[in-house]
Amino acid sequence: MRVEAKMCREQQAIQLAIAENDPLQSRRDVAAAAAKAWGREALQADKREAGYIDPRDRLDAEITLEFAQEADLERSENAR
């Protein structure tokens, strides 16, 4: 599932607040790592929302189309 940049930034802010204020160091560490990950995802979401198509997404679409075409061919051959 792809998430919007706005949601990523909201989650990043929540995690940053935990990282700054939680009394337990281990939870602060986990929250800081989560905030970093949400920040990276926000950057990716910005690109997607701006219309950038990742080459891996394009390759996935091409592979899916190839499988669909092969399945259509098999169905037409089996119908004979």
C-alpha cells in the first residue's frame, strides 16, 4: 500500500515527539528510527505524487502484462 506524503509527515512528527519525550531510552531509540523511516517514505511519496514512476514499478507492470498476455494465449489455445 502506498501512503501519502502528508500521512508520512504526520507519523514522522508523532515519532519525533516520542523520541524527544519518552522516559525510556529504548523507546526513544525505536521512535527515532521510526521517524527516520517515515521521513524517507515521505520523500518517496513526494516523488510519486509529483508523477515520478520508479523503474521498478515500471518493470513490475511490464511483467504483470506479460503474464496476463501468456494467460490469454493459453486460454485461447485451450478453447480450440
